[in-house]
Amino acid sequence: MKNKDRTNIISCCIVCLGGLSHGSMLSWPAETLQQLSAPNSIIGIVDNSILSWIASINFIGCMLGSLLSSVLTKVTRDKVLITGASLVTGISWIMVGLSTSVAMLCISRLMLGCGNAILMSVIPPYITETAPKKYSGLLSSMYALSLGFGLIYSVLAGRFITWTLLSFIASIPSILLGILAPFLYYPQEDDIIARLTRTIQYEPQDESRVTVRNPGTLFFFLASVFIASGICPLSIFGEYLFMDQRTFKVIDLTLASNISQVVGGMVGAVLIDKFGRKPVLRAGTWVCLLSNVLLSLYFSTTKDSHQCPTSPGSFLCWSPAVATCLFFLGFGGGIGNIFFVLLGELIPPSNAGKLVPLITFYLNLLQFVVLRTFISVEFILGLTNIFFIQAGVNIFLLFGIGTWIPETKPGKVESMDRQPNYGTIQPTLDVNRYTTASGSGLEDQECVLNNTSFFSSFRVTLHDIPEDEQLI
């Protein structure tokens, strides 16, 4: 392995520390809400309404952070943005741990969501640009895997330590990333050609990079099925869904499901570079579909109290726990993992600063809406219908995989936006007997039709070149 590749891999792994913070933020309420509502809580007496705001206000921060990152990515280098957002996130975790009132806790969680959203907008594209092509799928999956480890940490550690200490420990990955970020490898700063081509709004024609028409629309679709696939009810409302805890405890199921998600992500991370993104995404979606169908059938047998109709420990009583773990296994290896992989691989670098923050905003907006409205929707539709609808969303995703989502595995690409190369003029930075390059910009180059090296690093059609510069 080359030294440069080794440096790139280490850099990709280090930035995934941001995923640990994000995962901890999402699962932090699972154990701490009970501590916050205790009579001796240092923040005072809180009711269920206040607890729900403490649990969900970070999504508002994520939406604000997503919008803020769309501006910052245009005027700030990735090095500065990752460093600043990491330090803000680390400080926010410390503020959470030091909170002595509901107001301070909510403000801290708001800042925490803002910082994590900025990192979420920057890290997946950074990994895609930095990772060696041979390991691109594995390294692009590391962010989702680190997010899963963050989920496990908060749920597991929250059983044994206070929410204050839990928050202090959660700040360590963010602070560490803030310290190391200035020393990471940033390809756009080292590659002068990449900077120049980005400035003149032309991108290298990399035959291994897949293009797709309307990438923004595609990812709004993927974000929608991401949230509507069933992840929110099963990850957030376990206490409400599985009230009958005679067979299994919800907290044990939460930990088991998070572990299943990480295991699924690890399996998917290994397989996507071997078999491709689409086969793994399709397999994970089938598992989620089966799980939603099983849960829909289970809730059709229960009453309003969600009590298992048979004796505790029976196959029927265990079925929702098995189905939930299966769902997280498929979700972790499928869309929950590949969403972040495709986010870096399908969005062109020139549009990443605009599209990725908008997609991140939309993703967090959907999570917030589901979190605030699920109980009301369940009262109207019932759990049986909700999980049946989620199964329908999984089927909708299966159709999308076959017709809309391209394969991005290097060496096995499917471009959805390819055009014929006939009649194109190929400017090149090489010097040969057909083409001379006196400068790095297109306005300084003499471009002629090169019959011997038709394919080169750029593809510019005839109508892209001013008439006074066309030499035929």
C-alpha cells in the first residue's frame, strides 16, 4: 500500500469520530430521560411534554446546522469547517453535562444538533474525495458504522453512569476530532488542478465516477424512504410499542437492535465493495420489508394495550423482538449504510456544498416531524396499518433501486446521465503533436481534434467553446 493511500485511509477513519458524536446524540435520551424525570433531578421537576422537547430539540439544531453549512461550505475550507464544527460539538456536550436547568439543557442540545449536522454535511463527501477507490465503499460506510457505535455507547453506558458523566465522555470524540482535523489530508488543497477545474466549473471526466440526472431529487426520495422505512418508530418509541415487558425488556431490545444495526453495517461495508451497492441495498430492503410485515401481523393480534395475547415467552411474544432485530440488521447493511455511501459518490463535488446540506436539512426535518406526530398518527391509523404502510415504502424503495438508483461500485458503474462522445473536442493538459497547453485554464489552451488520443481527462462539447477559440 502506498504511503499516500495509507494517509488517506487514516484521515477517513479519523473524521468518522463525528459519527460517534451524532449517534450518541440520537440515543442519549434512551437512558437519561428516566434520570432527568427522577424526583432528585438537578434540573428540577419535568413533565412528559418537557422531556419530549429535550429529546427532540436537537433535530431543530440539526436543521439549523444544515442550512448554516450550505453557506459555510462556500466560503470556508473543509479543514476549518470540520475543526470548528467538532469543537462546537465537543463544547456542547460539556454544556449538556453541566446543565442545571431545562433551558440550559435545551440550548446545549440545540447547539449539539447544529454542530453534528455540519459534520454530517461535510464528512461523507470528504471521505468519497479522499478514500482510495479500492476501499471507497468500506471507508464510506465507516461514518454510518461509527454512528451505530455511538448509539450503542449511550444505551449501554447509560445503564451504569449518570447522564452528566455520559455527556462528558461523549464529548471526547468530538474534541479529539477538532484537535486532529487540521493535520488530516485534504485533497482539494493539495491538488492544484482540482482547484482550478472547480473554479472554472469544469470537472475531470472520471470514468469510474457515476453521474445521475437530478441528484437532489434522487436523495430527497432516498431520505424519505430512509425515515418512512420504519426506523423512527422502532428506534424512538420502543417503550410505547412494546408495553408488555413480561417476555423481554425494552431496554434490552434497544441494545440488541443497536448491535444488530452495527453488525448489519459491518457486513454491508464488506460486501458493497465485492458485490456492489445495489445488491446489498436490495437485500437489506427485503429484510426490512419482511420485518415490517411480521410486526404488522403481530400488532393485528394485540389490543389497545399492546399486550401479547398468549402466555409470556411464547413464539408470538418473542416475534416482535426478533422482527425488530431483523429490521435493524437489514437497515444497518442496507439504506442506513448505503445512503451515506451514495451521498458522497453520486453528488458531484461542485454541487456538494449546496445539495448535501439541503438533503441533511430535509432528513432531520422528517425525523422531527415523525417524532412530534407519531402518537397522534398511531391513534388515527393504528400500529397494524402503520407497519403495513412502512412495508409498502420498502416495496417502493425496491422499485427505485431497480429503475432509478445507479450502481456506483468502481469498475461496475451505471451512469444515468451519459451522453455520446461522438463529435466532441477533447482539451488535454498533456503535450503531444496534436495538442499544446500553454496554461491550466481553457482560455489559454489550443484545442484541436485529437484522432489518436480521443479520450482524455476532460470532455467539452463543441458548443461549450467560444467560436473564436474553435480551431478545426
